[in-house]
Amino acid sequence: MELPANPGDSPVELELTVENVESALYQLYFDPDMERKNEAQKWLTQAQASAQAWQFCWALLAPDKLPEVQFFGASTLHTKISHHWSDLPSDQHDSLRMQLLSNILLFSSGPKMVLTRLCVALASMALNLIPQAWSQPVADMVRAFQPQKPDSEGSSGSEATQDPQAHCLALLELLTVLPEEFQSRRLAQARRAQLREALAGEWAVVCPLLRQLLQSQDSSNQVKEKVLRCLSSWTGLDVTLGDSHELVQDCFTALSNPELFDSAVETIVTAISQPDSQR
């Protein structure tokens, strides 16, 4: 793909269009002039805060866009969801959730930086809706990533070309960033306690999934390493590991795999350092 033309106008003079956002991104990433870079950065920050950002972010995620453009689109979604959530009418929440899940599946094979930002955006959305408007987010996420069976006449679309491992890794990335997004959010004390309790309840869905993937002979080392990182993320929520000791034992078993040794050690240390691990 060819890079967009270098804009002739200063970003502050540009209208909020997809083309101008791309031009400003080109200026930010590739223009050697620091003053023009700073102008582009300021304009792009204003663009993210605009009401139009809810619409133009999807165009920036098109498959033919540069990874830097796609990343800005995904980052814009996270910015809107985490800082401008009240601007979105509640009757659009379901469609936004479905669009995010669909795009996470589309980007499951990369670029990784875009996939991660989309996962963080959906995690942020879940934190806005739990528990009243989204009572079982993890179960819904897991269900969305289940392999789709082709219909009786065969499937020639995305279902026919889906990559089960890529989808599995994308799901694990989503489940990993959910507790991390909770930890990084600025929340009122009562809301933080409410979310912590709700997320702790989701551990009953996460734990058996992680154990299944860690024990499966079909799971690659890449998947197992992602499982270990996901477990570390959830233990940061002080989830009760007393009923999940088999999963911790599986981590000790992973020590025998040289490729997983470092990740397994880190996960075990994180797990046994949590207060609930003593229960």
C-alpha cells in the first residue's frame, strides 16, 4: 500500500475526515520536522476527542490501511470508550460490542499491536457495563471465539479460513487485558469494589479454560505461555486460588518445559504471593 500524501496544510486547518486523519498520522510518524510532528499530535488528540471519532475509527481499521493507521483507529476506540462513554447512546452498546468482537477476530492474526488495543477497548467497555448491563462478559467472550462450524453447503467466507490457534491467542489476550484494564482504571472506591467482586465471579469461567489449554497436548508453547500470563493477570485480582490448586500444580508441571520455564516461575511466584493463595 502507498503512504498517504504528505499534507500541505497545517493539521489545525484540516477538516475531520478519514483522509485528513491519515495525513496527520503520516506527518506524525514520518515527517522529520519536529514542529510539524507536534502539530499533528495535537490535532490527532483533538480528533480523538471529537464526536466524529465514533465513526471514523472504523474506517481507519480497514484491512488496506497501514498498521499505524489501524493502531490509531483501535486506540481511538479505547479513548472514546474509557473517557467519552456517556456520549454513546445506550441503544448502540450492543452493536459496538459486536463490532469490537468482530474486529478482534479479524485482527487475531495481527498486527499484534492493533489486536491488543482492540482487546483493551473491549475490556474497557466491559468495565463500563459490568454487572448491570453485561452480567457474564467472560462467558460471552469465550462463546464468541468458539470455532464456527461451516453450514451444510460449505463455507467460502471467513469461517473457511479461520485460524483456531490465532483465535485462541486472541481470546487469551482479551482475558489477560481485562484484569489489567481494571487495575489501571481510575475508579471510585465503591465502583472498584463492585467490579472486583464481579470479575472474581468470572474466575469460575476463566480457570477451567486455562487449565484445559495448559494440559492439552494440542496446545502450542505459544498458547501455553499466553495461558501463564493470563493466570498472572487474574491472580492480581486476588481471586481465590484455594479451589484452583490444580491449575497452580499445572504451572509447576510446566517448569519441565524449557520454553515455558521462565513464564511458569513468574506465574507461580505471582500466584503464591497473593493473600488468597493461603486460604
